[in-house]
Amino acid sequence: GYYLRPGDPRRWVILFEGGGWCYNNKTCAERRSRYGYLGSMQGKPKEYYIRHNFGSGDVETNPHFYNWTHVFFVYCDGSAFMGDRTEPVFIEVNRKWGDSGQRETRSLPLYFRGARIVQSNMDDLWRNRGLARARQVIFAGHSAGGMAVLLHLDR
């Protein structure tokens, strides 16, 4: 998914979120179970990125890009938006869940669909949100999001 703050339809900033890299099924399961906000838009404020700093519409906070259209791609799969699986991977995780303090084993689904999400987001922005009319587009990202820009820019 993504967040969008409309602005000048000819000038766009598309930012890929970073936030932890995972290297195998175990580290991806740990990333998801320990940091529930990673890999999902659930629990993030509606205007998570758009109202702060680089995404701000305030001229004093963001003098160079305040009136541009801003898009924020939410980091999802722990692999720089490269995942392309159809079906989830299920991993058994034994840890404390909730407030009970007791350990419990649960089967945790991991969805490695970052590449598909990027393509879907870009298609939607191009067809329905006006990206096709843009004259200037800046792709940016931090951490794994920066790597995602390098990996996806020429697609």
C-alpha cells in the first residue's frame, strides 16, 4: 500500500520506506512478530509519513518540495520490496504473545510480495492518480527503501 498527499500534478516525490532487513525465514518471522508495524499498514496513522519532514506540506518545514505530490510506499516484505511469491510461507514461532506472559507456538504467515506491491502501486499511480502527467519525479528511500529504489527504478 501507499499514502498519497496530492500536490502539483507535474512534480512528484515517491519515497520507499525502510525498516529492517531479514535474511531468511527465521529472521523474517522475528522481524514480523517483534515489530508488528513492519510489514503492514495496520497500526500506522493515516498520514504516517506525509505530515512529517520531507513529506510535509508546510513551506517552512519543507521549502523545496512542500507543494509537490508526495507518495510513501509502506515497507512490507523485509527484502527491499523484492518478494514475488504467490502463497505465504508459514513459520512456527515460539514466543510470548500478548499480555499473558506465557510462551506459545503459533504458525505465522509471511507474505513476500513486495515486487508485486510496487508494480501494483505504480500501475495505480500511473492510471488513476495522475503520475502519467508528471514532468519531474524524484524516487527516494531510506535504508532498505533506498535499495528498493535502485532495484526497481528501471522497471
